Amino acid sequence: MAELNLLQKKIMADGRIISGDILKVDSFLNHQIDVPFISELGKIFKELFADRPINKILTIEASGIGVACLTAVHMRVPVVFAKKSAGSNMDAEVYSTEIKSFTHNKVNHVVVSQKYLNGGDHILIIDDFLANGCAVQGLIDLVDQAGGTVEGVGICIEKGFQGGGDALRARGINLKSLAIIEKMDAKSGKIVFR
């Protein structure tokens, strides 16, 4: 078996399996953020996509924002995040799409101001989790609406057993996941990485 990477070790140390498809990593990734650790993941994303002409990072609120921002610090580019609701201070001209949330089992209407995504943009999509791929598909749709180019997708934890990542790769998407989980067992606490 290959040696565990930085994120895999952190998942083994601090992650908790709630059920066969729910992994809690809220102590360091998506509730409380271990900033120095996530900054290290940002450096890894910078290296993984160093050959791409990225000028913006796109994510979706809320859990992807921390990882996206810490990656952006290393890449020296801005972060745009798709909002799940258009408040009264949102621009009237927006790109919008529907995204089914695996975690919350509901469909979210998400928007991005047309000011912040445009045809000349070379976008890196960053998110904390990838399960069925709906969030990434929705973010790709927003970039397509703007006429931009998706240069790649960086995911912290991919649930390989749910097939979303494999479907994106089959479409030719440049997807890099830092930890791909093949199986999880809540009873034994065992996690098998790809």
C-alpha cells in the first residue's frame, strides 16, 4: 500500500465516519478551519495546476470558500464564490444555475454576478468535497455561461465510490483530488483510499 499523503493522514487522524457515505472533517476543513493545514493544501493545488493560466478561482458557498481563499493566496488570484441566494445587495445581472446538494439533499439556486466572471477568464474550480459531481457541474455551467475557460477542478476529498469524479474525468475535465475515498465503514472506522 502507498504511503498516505498529507490530507489522507489528517482524515485518518481527525475525520469521523458517520455512515457509509458521510465523513465528518469539520474539525479542520468545513466548520472549524485549520488555517496552516489548509494553506498547505493550497500550496499543493498551486503546484498541481502550475502549468495552467489561471486568473480566478471559483467555488460555492460556504464550505469551499476557506480552501479557495488559501489556495488563492499562493496563486495570487481573486476568489469568486457562487451565492446560494441573491440578497438585496446582489447585482441584477447574474449567471445562475441549479445545484443539487448531496449533503443537504436539496436543490439550490446559485448565482454569480456577471461583473466577476467573463469570457477572458481562466478558472480553477475549488471545493472541499466531490460526491456525485453536481456542484462542480453547476460551477462549470456558470463559467460556460460567462464564456470563460475551466482550466481545472481541485477537490480536497472525493468520494470515489459515488462516481462524480469519474464522470467528470470521462468528460475530459482536468480534475485533481487530494484524497479519493473508495470505501468507508462506519462500524470499523476503516477508510480505503484510491
